[in-house]
Amino acid sequence: MQSLEISSKNLAKMKKLLIATSNKGKLDGLSYELLSLPLNIVSLQNYLVDDSTLIESGNTFEENAKIKARFYAEKIKLMTLADDSGLIVEALKDELGVKTRRWGAGEKASDKEWLDFFLKRMEKEKNRKALFVSCICLVDNQGKIICTARGETYGTLAREIQAPIKPGIPLSSIFIPDGCDKVHSAMSVEEKNKISHRGKAMKMVKKFLEEYLD
């Protein structure tokens, strides 16, 4: 992973960007593309926020990303980036998508429990094709939308776990992107961001931010 040495004096001058997630797997992927920009990146782990009233009521990834970005920007008063992502499985039409983490064993299940349930459900399915989608919304500190981006990656679902499960992103241990011979979780952050749904979306956001910050 890239590293960026920043003095405390320069850090104070940087524009703060809140990446609205406490999911380490997502945070690593979302922040990676932005490390070279003059931004002081913070996450929800830096703040105490009551998000009990946050309801992801959107019917699309885009709608949910906007809901989350606006919610946290209005709470914390920082420029905020939020991602909504999920898996679309051909054999399980309309079952996952925007409901991916809430599907099956549910969002309160551990990553391993959720993935075990999913693999059991897919056990007899011959069609293993799937599509990962990530939609990102960037808003200013008042919740006004600055830009949105969408990234997609097609791939195949392995029948068993191929690499250690990374916190918050269990499906990455069984998702093999088209043209690759290993799952997302077996890749470095740099390798993954070149081809992943989230990496593709973040490259678009980075390009916009380079101009926006100027």
C-alpha cells in the first residue's frame, strides 16, 4: 500500500474528508486511491454518531450511497464520501443486490456465518456468474452532492473459500474477477483496486477531486 508522510502543520491545512464507513475492508479500498491527494482522511471510527435513524431505503445502490453520504455530512459537518455496494448473482435473481449484507444470515451475522450461509445456498447452482457493483457519492459539508460514480466487475463465484476472509468483505474470498486466477482477497490493495468495482468507482472520484481541490 502507498504511504504518505504528512507533517502535523501540513495536516492542519488539509481539507478533511470523511469516508463514511467503519468497515475496515471498505475503508482500505476507498482511501487507497486518495492517498496522493492533499486530504486529511478520517472515518466513522473517529466520531461518535448516533446512526439509529439512518435507513437505507433506496431501491438502487446510487440512492443508498446518497442517503448515507448526506446523513453523515449533516451529522459531522465534513465533506463526506459514502459507498453502497453489493453482489448481483445470476442464479439468485433479485435476491441480493442492494440487500446483499442484509440477505441470508443477516447483517448481524459474522462474516464467516454470512459466507457459510451463502455458500450453502449456492451449493447446487451450476451458474456461478456474478456482478459486483459499487456506487459512491461525494457531498460537501452541507450534504450537497459534489459527484457520484459507479464501478462494476464481472466474475465467477468459487465453491469454497479461496483466501482468508477480510473483515467486512466476506464475498471477496470467493469472487474471482473475469480474467483473473485468484479471488479479490488474495490480491494486494493495489492489485484489487485496478480491477475491482470499488477501485473503478474511486478512480473516477479521484479524477474529479483533483480538479475540485485545485
